[in-house]
Amino acid sequence: MPRHALVIAIDGLRASALGAYGNTWHPTPGLDALASCSQVFDWAFTNSPRLEDFYRSAWGESNQSLLAPLKQRPWQSKLLADDPAVAALAQHAGFDDVEQLAVACESAATSVEETQLAQFFASAIESLEAWSNAANDHPRLLWLHTRGLRGPWDAPLELREQLLDEDDPPAPTFVTPPTSVATIDHDELLLYRAAYAAQIMVLDECLAALLTAFENSPVAEDTAVVLVGARGYALGEHGQVGGDVHSLYDELLHIPLLVHSPGDEAPPPRSAELMQPADLQLLLLNWFNPSTVAESTKPPRQFVIASNESGERMIRTPAWMLRQLPPPISEPDEQPPRPTVELYAKPDDRWEANEIADRCPDVTERLLAALDAASTANKPTTEMPPLDDDLVCSAR
């Protein structure tokens, strides 16, 4: 039988929002159930705050795209998205069928079924049923992309209220998610986080419905399921909340990655490998072409890198995270100042709260050198020279 794949990409989904990654505040039974039968990649990081960069890495460009080697034999691919930018990228990447949904919502829903996420997943279930019932003599890929947590925050207000205590401020009623709010006020942050968590609860229920429909489909036993966050969302860990916050910290870069392969008696052990969007290509190609796994397997990454449009850069190893800000603009007759550098010990400093660059100047210097080399090299980080052991191995 041919192999198939279902990929569910959710924009704005932070790894920390899932029970499988340590969340204990709001329930995520649907996501937890998927994680329980999947390989959980603990350390997956997006490469940029820009959604376009995520997909250019995950799909590749034109004839170098994920789809190019698969099109050497008969097969079918479809994308369903509620984001026009992603639909345009899918056309360029070579998807056979691209369907763009226009989902609008201007007020809080009175039930989960009325939310924009429920509308998207209802269409996804219809696409899944048609996809599953079609002739299955060729491999097929169904890629679902939703704006997710970067779309309207229209969860029923009662879900927000469930997350707040009697002594907390009243649940907020806004539907448009924040773009860039600077605040360290505890009560204000609590309300933003409760609104985000309520959306996660809606997402969890919608995802559970999709997975139930999938489990009852005729192709379930031959289909791999991948769930990935396209990028995270800042909720005030570093003084800012919103979708336009592009500072390269874990809340934005650390994304969930769950891979369920049918037929396994038990899910594979959790993976501590560093992963980036480009690794999705290899995962899917290996699934569709299992005979080529040995040939295409690459050594684990020693580090991952990310950058944003303002010139900020980040390098992350299992033991360290270094963030480099661009230098401030100087006057023509002044010596250009050195960029500001922040260093954090990993994995203990989960939220980058204790900056220690001045206490570890040697580590900082060597990570900066590795970041410079990786940023200028025209090759994957897996092909870069190995780092010193103390830059890779955690002291834990």
C-alpha cells in the first residue's frame, strides 16, 4: 500500500502551551493524546519570526522543494490554509491543489463550534474525508495550515473565566490579539495569558475532532501525522506581548513537533535532538521513501540558528543560548559600538531570565564565532565544523 502524510501546521503555537512540553495550567487532552502515540521532539526551533521563512525552510524553493523528489513518481499533494500568504507560497512550492479559506470573526463566540478555528477544522475534516476516500493507489500529502493563535482570539468568554480566580481582574473581552504591548504588570499579563490559553483549549477540542475523523478514515493505517507550530507567541516573558514581537527568545522560537508513524507498537522515545523547519523535509521524505533513510540520514545538529529582519541573531546548543542584537546606529565620526550580546545557560534557564555573558566571556566569544561562521556559510548547520564539547554538552 502507498504511504500518505497529514501535516497540521499551527501558527502562534508555542511548545510551552502543550502538556507534553510542561504546561499544567490549561487542559490539552487532545494534544496530549496525540503526543502519547507520537515521537515528541523536545527541542524544535523555528529559524525566524517570519512565516515565509518557516515555509521556505520546510518546503524549500521551487525545483528544490520538498515536492520535487516526490514528483518523480505519481503522487498527489494538497494544501488547505486560512492564510493567503501561505497559499501563495504553496503554489510556488508546487502543490497540486491549493485551497484557501476565508474565515472571518469579529466577536467572541458563544460556543467552540462558532469560533474561527472550528470553522477551519470543519473544512479540514471535509477535505480529509474527500482525500481519504479518493483512490489511494498513489502516495498523498495533505498539509493543513491555520493562523491559529495569530488569528482572532474568539474563544467563548467562559473559557477565559475558567482560568481566573475570584481575586483576579475580570476576564477580558477583546477578540483582536495584541500586536506589540510593552508591560510587566502582573494582572495585565495574566489576562493576556488567559486569553491565549482559552484559544489553546479551543484548538485542542478542534484538533481532537479532526484526529477522531482521521482515525476512522480508510487510510489511517498508512498515514503519518505531523503536528508542528510554525512559530510561537510572546506573552510577556521579556516585557512584551503580541504577534509583532520579534525578539529571538524561547517564547517565539521554541515550537512543538510531534510525529506519529502508524504501525508502531509503542511510540519512539522522546528526541532530544535539535530540530529546525528544514528537518521536516527529511522526516517526510524518509516516510515516503523508507528505502532511502540510510542514505539521507544526517548527523544530529550541534546547534540551531535564527535571525530576524532587524539584524538580531541567535545560536542555540543543548548547553547554551546566545542572542546578539544589532549595534545601535552611531554618528559618522564615532567608532561603531559592538552589538549587545546575551548568554543563557540551557536547559535550566528555560525562559532566559539570567543573563551571564559577562561571567562566561570565553563561551560568549566562541559562540559568536560559530554564529558568524554559520551565518556566512552556504550550507546546513549539520555540515559545519564541530563545536567544543563544553559548548554542546550541558553541565547537568
